[in-house]
Amino acid sequence: MWICDPVFLNRTPVQTLHKQFGPKVEADKSLQNRHMLVRCAFDAAEAEKLTLRITADDYYKLYLNGSLVGVGPAQAYANRYMYNTYDLSGLIRPGRNILAVHVFYMGTLTRAWQSGDERQGLWMELTDSEGNVRAASGKSCRVFFPTAWKEKGTLGYLTQFIEDVYGAEIPEGWKDAAFDDSAWEAACENPADDHVLIPQPTPPVDVYEMKPVSIEKKGNMWFADMGSEVVGTVKAHLKAASGGTIEFRMGEELNEDGTVKCPMRCNCDYRMWWHLSGREWDETDFFDYMAFRYIEIDDPENALNPDSLSVTARNYPMRRDVGLFQSESLLANDIFRICRKGVELGAQEAFLDCPSREKGQYLGDGTITAHTHLLLTGDKDMYRKMLMDFAASCVVCPGMMAVAPGNEMQEIADYSCQFPEQVMTYYELTGDFETVRELMPVVDALEDYFDRHTNSMGLIESLTEKWNLVDWPMNLRDGYDFELSQPIGPGVHNVINAFYYGLKKDADRMRALLGLPLRNEAEAVKEKYIAAFRKEDGLFRDAIGSEHTAFHSVVLPLYYGITDAEDIPAAISLIREKGLCCGVYMAYFTLKALTRNGEYDLMQELTFSEDIHSWGNMLKEGATSCWEAWGRDQKWNTSLCHPWASAPIIMIYEDMAGIRAKKPGFEEISMEPHMPDWLGDVELNFGTVRGVIAAKRVKGEWTLTLNGENI
């Protein structure tokens, strides 16, 4: 049975899904930021094999006999709600054991949470090797509803609540087997719960402890440096008898006086308060995670045990021995390092655009991040889950949502058009034919949706119900001459029609793979695009009625193969002249457009530049993970951990090393001489679905191994 906070019992779930520019839904503020503690006892024999399936709405932290086991689930719509599975065999002790679960209901409508719909609670089931249920959520569970987490505002775009926690209101030792829960209530069962449960197709995130690389005290203040960007929750032991208050401040940067920069430039003001319980010791129990590097602690009570300070870090499981690159170029190594770190930290239960401000999974970011993650890890499950998350969003609109799952409804037309390409990239790297088959009806409906928004010329015009992005931030659109308000202005513009052509081209690639009849409409769109946007100089205008050519109006037709052969030199010349005068999102399309047209030298020059618009500039400004923009001040609220800037990994693995997949799964490999000499000797180690390929070049000659064997 689902168990819930009684305040949610007999409530009719709220329909929170809607079109972006449709009627808004308001969340019930009286239900926000609610915590529920649950204890469930069971007996076990030594070495017994026990499996736990568990989920919660919105989120759980699971402990066994006082030790943290895991967190979850991945956010999802209620009609395909996900549960996690844990093998507890090596964690149980003979005799009495306690599952302790901290359940949290956010209650806001955001990109991060599938929340605010008034569904809340916990479901779990513990079974033995023969399938017998040994414990489960139900009336036998004991529950407590703490009021320790006080209301003190939100962070980011309603991403999380500021945590102002009163230690005395959290039962001491409640996670431990020896705790007496006889005064707690019997759990409230909810037989009307309507979640449809499916197994989460990805493992829970890894949670692990990280210690600061340095910590020092100045007066009443402690200052700790984690050494680089981390994602997680600060934890410490505090002498609690004084009953005072300790303030924690986290940030990604330091002020000139060495204090932590709060608020952060990404619109998160990471301040938390712990009110000492008056007991001998407190262990902080902050709930939500943050993205930061530095910790500052105001400790007037001299309560902190500095040896105890740590971060409970978290990210999707990622092996440390794959996804590696090493060359004699220190710049190339450092660029790869910050991009890999950005992907690692941004991969949580979903591919987050950033793990701070939004914590949301954006469809367009997936073109880069999901591709990069699969190259680094060889793990196809996260990529496939992302595709299915966005396919599920079609219940709102067949044209797909820009963020999924989540209840802050955003629609970006540019992103939706990239979905068929994402499917084909996934197939090319995994050979997963059945997923292509499963998603074909979704792509059919997606293409039909965009077809309905064409004019008499057969081009997209005034698609006002979705945001037309072009690039982000706005100041890096190179003067794109079209009104990109929300909704957009009237007329026909370049970028959305380039993406529309890409949608049609890749949808037919899927049909060809599946042996289905082709629509054969892409070439007609290409001809109409050229007729509408091509200028006499061979470049493309931004919009019908404009003579301006923005960088983006040249890059995308080059990327998709729209540009005629005789016009390619003019397009390359413009890119060479302007450099990456775009956002890091569009930089991916730029670099790929260059390699698709044989311009490897220019691609390498832009990738490893130290210009103001480069990954080298991020490094000069102190990046430890890749950023949302080229520099801290190039956007008004720059996130300093943003994996959509990880394109260099794709370029290194696919276009510079020359290791190319001739069949899905890297079954056949050929070498192409695209690695520049100045990189020197190069070592690559990356994951594939079928194993690990390592490549090493010494004095121009390559050696390849597959799973350690020379090939």
C-alpha cells in the first residue's frame, strides 16, 4: 500500500500539465515543504538475500540501521512513476533491522520536480529470494511528521527550499534500530493512490562522502575548499549543548576578501541554518543538494568538529577509469577535464541543464550532454531514459515539451526538432533497434505537429505557441534579425526552418532503418529554405525581409547539409572570421558543421582557443567544470556547472582522434589522421556498450586495444 501524510488523504490529484502559454496552474502553498519520517522493522537471518523496491512522491532518503543506502526516485509523471531496487543482502544484520525513510514533498511547480499535484507518500516492498514479502509500506510502519524544516523562502527558480532546521525537533537517533518509535503514529494507508509504477530504467545515483581539501578558522568563521565544483549536501557534527545557531554558506566563487560569494551569480543564495538541539551532539540533517565549491560556516558557539565536515556528494554512477583523455597539450587536457566534470555533476537522476538553478532536464541540452555521457561511459540507459522522458511529455503536446519531467511547462521549438536526430545518434552508438521502433510513432506525431505550422511555401511561420530559442544567452545571437519575443513576432525566420529540415531528414532516416515508407519531404523543404533565405553572396539571411546574416543562419544550414557545395567556402570564411560568436550550445553545431565539411584544422583551432569565446577562457577564469557561457560575466546569471558546454569531448572522441564507429557498438574501427601534431602523444580510454576501447598514439602510430586485447 501507499502510505501518506493524512493531509493528502482523499485529495483529488491536481492536473498540473498544460501548454506553456495556456492557463496557469497554482500550487497549494499550504502543502509545500512537507517532511515525513517512516520506520519499518523486519527480522533477517545472517547472509540472507533480501531485495527492496521503493519509491516516494516526491523524494526519499533511505537508511538501513542508521546508514544511508540511497536516494530517489527519478522524477516522472504519475502514469509511469518509477521505483528503485536495492539488494540489501550485504547490509543487513542478523536479527532486528530498521528501514528508515525520510520522505519529502516539495509542492512547487518547477522544472526540477514533478510536484505540486497533491500526490504524496511512500511505497516499498522487501522480498526474500523466494519472493516472500518480508516487510512493506502499510499500517505496520511508524511515522512522524517533523516541523524542524521551517519556511524561509526558496532558491533558484523555486528549485529548493532554504533550509532553516531546528535540531531539537528531529527525534534523536530516529534512523537507528535501537530507537523507540512506540510514540509515533501508525502509517496512514492510501488505497486510492493512482501512481502507475514501473521500474526505474537507470540505477539510483551514487552517494558518497567527500572531504574538503582545506579547512581553516578565522575568528568565528570556518572556511573550507572542496578543491573543485561538487554537487551534494553539507554534513557536520556539532557540539549542541549551547543551543545556539550555526549558519552555513556555500558558493562557487570567493569575494576579494576571501569570503564565499553569496548570493551566487546563478540566482542561488546557498545559506542554511542549523539550530543546535541542546543535546550533547547534533549531526546536521540538511535534505536537498546544491552545486558549489566553497563552504563558509559562521560558528559563534565553537560547535563544529572540523574533522567531521564533509559533503555527501551525488551523481549518476560513473566509473573513474573510463571517459579519459591525456595528451601532451595541457590546454586540451584541461578543457577535457572541465567538460567531463560538468557531465559527471550534471548527470543526476536525469541530464540536468545545471544542478543548481533549474535542476531540470532540457531536451536541447540532451543533443550534447546525452551524446557526451554515452561516449564517456558506454552506459546507454540514461540516454534511453531521456528519450522516453520526452516521449512521455507528448501527453501535453505532440510537439513535445522542452523540459521533462517537471511541472514548470516550457516549450522550445528548436529543441523538439532535434528529437529524431537524438534517436538516431543513440542508435548509431548502441545499435538499439527496438528503441527506434518504439519511438517511431512519437516522431510521426512530432513531424505532423510541425507540418501543421507551415505556410503556403511549406516553411514554418509564426510558431507562436512554442519559444523559438535560436541561441542562449540572448546577447550571443550575433544580432539575429527576427523578433524572438515570447510569443515570437510575425514572419518566417531561418533557424527554426533549418531545424525543421533536420527533423524531416532524421525522421526519414528512422523510417529507412525500420524499413517503413519514407515521406521524402526533406528535399522539398531544403529547396524552399534555399529559395527563401539564400542571398547573392551564398550566405543565408536571418528572415524573409531581412538582409542580415547572423552566425547561426550560416552554421545550421552547413551542419544539416543544406548549403550548396559552391557556397560552402563563403560559410567557412564567415566562421573563420567571426570565431565562436555564439553561445556554448550553438558551438556544438558549429564544430560539427566544420568536421562534416572537412574543416578539421579550423574546428581544432576554435576548440582549443583561448579567445574570450572559448573553453580556454573558462579555464583562465578559474573553471573546474564547464560553464553555461564562455565567461562569468557573459550572462546575467551564469551557471558555473552546465554540461551543455561539453562538446569538446565529442570532438576529441569522434572527430579528432579519428576513431569512428562503422557499425553500432564500435565493432569495426578505422583510423583517420585528424589528430593535430601539436597534441603530441595521445591516450584515450572510453566506454562503449560492448566494452572499453583504449587508443594510444606514439610518434604517429596508433595502438588499439579492446577490453585489454590488442586489435
